[in-house]
Amino acid sequence: MKKIITIISAVFLIVGFNSNSFANSKLDSIIYEFNLKRADRAFEDMAYVKAIDIYSGLVNKNFVSSHIYRNLAFSYSKTSQNQKAEEHYQILTRNYTYEPIDAYNYAQILKSNGNYSESDKWLNIYASLNSEDTRTKRQANTGSKIREIKAVFKYDIETVPYNSKFADFGPTLRENKLYFASERREDAVVNYEYVWKEAPYLDIYEVDIEGNVSSPKFLKGKVNSKYHDGPACFSKDGKEMFFTRNNSIFRFISKKGENNVNNLKIYYAQYVNGDLTNPVELSFNSENYSCGHPSISADGNTLYFTSDMPGGFGGSDIYVTERVGSSWSKPENLGSEINTEGDEMFPFIHESGILFFASNGHLGLGGLDLFKAELDYGKYIIENLGYPLNSQSDDFALIVDEEQQEGYFSSNREGGKGDDDIYKFFALEVNLNLRGKVFDQATKEHIEKASVVLEDSKGESMRLFSSSDEFDFTIEVEPNEKYIIHVDKEEYNSYRSSFVPSELTKKGNVVEFDVYMKKTPVWGIFGKVYYKESLEVIPEVNIHITNNSTGKVEDYMSDDEGQFRIQLEQNTDYKLFLEKEGVFSIRGDYSTRGRAAGWVNADEFIELAFEKVELNKTIEIPNIYYDVGKWNIRADAAIELDKVVQFLTDNSNIKIELGSHTDSRGSAVSNQSLSQKRAQSAVDYIVSKGIERTRISAKGYGESQLKNRCTDGVSCSKAEHQENRRSEIRITGIK
């Protein structure tokens, strides 16, 4: 009995213990789910510090999921805790099913932490999951490209004494004062905070950079509100101010859009008698998306800004709007050359027209990098501003002086005084990039594949090439070195010119040197050979050109399309001989004497139509005349027969019959006899000129092959009778 009681007691004890465990587990689950909802709500409200606190508590209780690690990693990245962000992305990607964007975000965090090879690996993974994202192409081979950027030290950088332990960024100049946005608000009656990182809201401050630069002043007037104000920009004359502000009512009541977010707007104020007027918002603002980071052009008519309005390429894009009276035009997106699937922010339009901006979508060293965009032949050329202006951290909100030699920018890099800090930079003397194209001086048309050689003052030379389709040559050159450029191209005079790069017009660190070449005067002929019967082109026709003055013979050949182009000498007489097996050869004369330089179509002086060699083909010999009743060769007939001699010489593979015809006047017998004697007389003449007798025979046809109606008894004109009195050759054999 005692044993049974002990067993029953043990059972009740176990059951009771398990019941308590079950109750505790269920309670914990309810608490965890409640806290997860709190964390998600904070995350959606962009209260990242609060979200990190709650998510971390859940992780410590071993309440984990891909969702928690994803949001926790993202929150760490948004609060610049990149090492912790990397740790949590690593856990996510190793232990859970991750989304494509996780791979991209992980690659960016790895890059910001200097782990370039691993960053390239995860960027390639992302590219395989989302090949349409252009950032994968822009940022390919991060490691090697970043090493190239960091190899050139382009700037001296110094901190400014008015940074605080809070975020200070977005510098802009007006007269001798610098204005910037800051969280410092230490002297405010109520130290308002915003939830992103639980820091005070931004206000605009001013500091006299020629006076007490360590004590910035809160900007007086009605610009600063309860919420975010800044950064700002000013018109060139300093009379107009444009700045960013949270959407609010009377500066103190937050107003949210459809997405339940208190978006940003751009406001405008004027200086009147030294005081700022009440700010008014610009016409293109919206409660449902943000517009901020304004920059006004030197002429005051074009405003550049950042927005996440619908229809863009990524998170935030850069837009431009034109002043139209007292209003502004519909903003235009600057396009895919500048904007990416990432964030493009903080535009600054320079007096030269160069646009400076920050981006995490183009290839950079990490976080936001500073870039410049310069219009070149209607296309934006994007250039990373280099090291150490850019770092592994966020670098943004740059302004630069007219000569582009010094300016200010913002960064949250290590070693600063606070979160974001303002830095001043000075451009160092660095090598310039020389680039150019080669053109025809007369037509201004581009000349392709010219030979370009650059020679320095030491006599060392280098052949120049370009990897870009936009230019014929690109090379880095020393600013004060003296160079000689040599350009050669067939059919053009050689080009030689010396220059010092620093004395040329510069666009940033680029100097352009376009070359205009003068065409060499040329005399020449061109043409296309073809069959007379079908008009088909004849390939590979041999063309022999004899210089009458020197006797020199040059041999050429038509191409597969029957075309030829042959350069000749000035003031020279030539003989042309065109031949090919299976066609009758062609001869002609041409002279460049008295002709202007240029190309002449050979069709103008010689018929390029070839006749095929065929048995029994008949060719009439024009202008063979005999005295009445005679058969001796007259001088004028000899000229034409000499052409037959040349014809037989040129076409040595044929045999011919030389036939003579009379008209119908006189008896048929006498005409037959006369025509035979005339044919024989012509043959004897041809043989006397060196043609083998075996290649030619005589045949008199009398009046047996009249060409027209003029038979016996028909009244005809002299011209009609002349048509019948003719000599012909007929092909009787082909070797």
C-alpha cells in the first residue's frame, strides 16, 4: 500500500509539474508574440533604436526567426552599427531561408566593413537572384575597383571646430557664413526627439567662418520648427533660401500622409532687410511622399532635389524642376544614368553645370559615396570623387567652390566628434585624365582607328587607346609636363602638336584634346565592273594601270562586289587594261593632268561593262570605209583595224572570222567578189601587225546578209545603204 501511495504521489507530482511547465510555456509564447508585434510596429515606424531593443530581447530568450534577424540586421545598419548588422545578416543567411534583398543588403554591409571579397560574393549571389537590378553591374568587382580608387590620394581633409556630439551635416554657404543642419538643440526648452535613433530633431544653425567658428547660432526667425528643418541652400545672391522641413501645421503639429509617415517638404523664404520671411512650401510637394535636399542653380531658375515620389528608379531619386513665374514646373527624374535602384540624395549643382550627389547605388567604398555627373555629348558621365573624400561610411552633402579646389561635406566616418560630422576638404594636385577624338577637319566627321602616340619631354612615347566608345584615346597625364601628340591616318596629313595639360580647359580632373586632321590631296579612280548582258557584278577582274611617263605597270583587282579604288599620281597620263578569263578585255586612257584632287568614277571615261566570250558572237567594226569598187586599206580604215589588232592582242585565246558586207547596189556576183577582196585585204593588214594568220580568216558576204529593207529595186537613202556596208568579226574559236 505504501508503495502504491508513493507511485500515485509521484504521478501527481509529475502531472502537476508538467502542468506548470505547460502554463509557463504558453504564457511565454503569448508574451513573445506580443513583444514581436511591438518590435514590428516600431520597425515600421522607423523607430530603429526601439526595434533593436525589443528584437534583441526576443533573441536573448531564444525566440528567433528569419523575420526577426532580417529586421534586426536592417535596424542595426540604419543606426550605423555595421558590425552588428554584419553579424545578424550572417546568422540569417547561414541558418534561414533568406530573400534576394537580404543578399544585397549583406553585400553592402560587408563592403562598409571592408570585407570586399565576401561582399563581391554576396553581390554575385544577388545578381543570380535578381539580374535586372542595374546595381549589380555598376558595382561588379567591388574589391579591385575600390583598391584602384583608394590608390590615389586626392584630398586633404580636416574637421571643423563647430561639430558637436550630435549629428551635424548638410553645409551650405551664404556670404561669409556657413549654414548646416544639426541635432544639437541643447538650449531648447523642450528637447524633442525623433524615433529613428531617439535623437533630437534637426534645426538649421549658422556659423561665421571668418569669426568665432566654434559657436554656431540657432537660426532666428520662423524657419526652425518643432520637427526636422534642414539642410538648406541659398541663391547665388543670397536673397533666397530653400530648405527641407517635416510636413506640419503651424510648425508644431505633425501631419502624416496616406502611408502614415510624416514626410518631408521643401520650403522657400526670402531675406528682406536682413530678416527671413515666413517660409512657404513649393508647389510640387506632397503629403504622400518626401521632397528634400534642395540645390538651386547659379541663375536661380533650376532646382535639384531628392524625392521618393512614385515612378522613380529606387528608394530616393534626384529630380529637377524649372522656375515658372512664381511657381515651379512638374519635376523630372534625372534618369537611369544617375538614379539607381538604391538611394541618390543630396544633390549640389555647381556653377559649371556639374552635378554632385551622394549614392549607395553606384560603385562606392561603402554606405553613401560622393559622385559627380557631367554631361558629355548628351550623356551623363558618372565619376566617384575618390579617396579619402569617400570612405567605408556614409559620405554625403557636399558643396564645392567655383574652382573645385575646396569645399565641405558630411560623413559619419570613424574618428568624428559625433554621429554625422562636417569636414572641410582641399583638392590635391593630382594627375589629369587626357581624352579626345579624331575628326576630319573639313567635314567634322569622326575618323575611326587613327594611330595616336603621346611623347613626353624625355622622348618616351606611348601609343594611346581607349576602352570607351566615346573617345579615341584616354590616358592619365601629369598636369605640368610638356607633351607632343602624334596622330596618323591613311589618306590624311600627319598631325603633330605640343601642349601642357594644365594649360588646357579642365572639366574637373579631365582635359579634352580633340584632333582635327587635314585630308591628303589624292587623285584616283574608282568603279564597279559588271556583265553587259545581265548587269551582274564581276569579282576579281585584273586591272593593269601603266604610267605613260615611267612605263611602270601597277596591278590591281576588283573585290568580291566588283568594286575597285585606285590612287594615282598628279599630272600623269595612264593606260588602263582590264581583263578576266571568259570576257572580252577592256582598254582605256586616263589623265590626271589639269584635274583637281579627288576621286573620279571610271565610268566617266571607260565603259566598265564586259561582254562574255561566246562562239559565233558577232562584233561590228565601225568606220571601215573603202573607195568605190576598191578594196585597199585607207588610212582612216587602218585606225579602226589597229583596234582589232589590239583586241586580238588583248584576247589571245580567241580566233575570229573577219567578215565584209556590201549593200545591194550592183550585181550580187560582183558584190560577193568585192566583199571577199575587202575582207582579205583587212585580214592581211591585221596579220602584217603581228597577229598569227591561224587566228583570223576572211569571209566576204556580199549582199547576202542585209540589215535592212534595201534589197534590189528598193529606193533607199545613202544612210540606209551605208548601214549594210559594214565589217564584222565573229568568234570562231576559244582556246
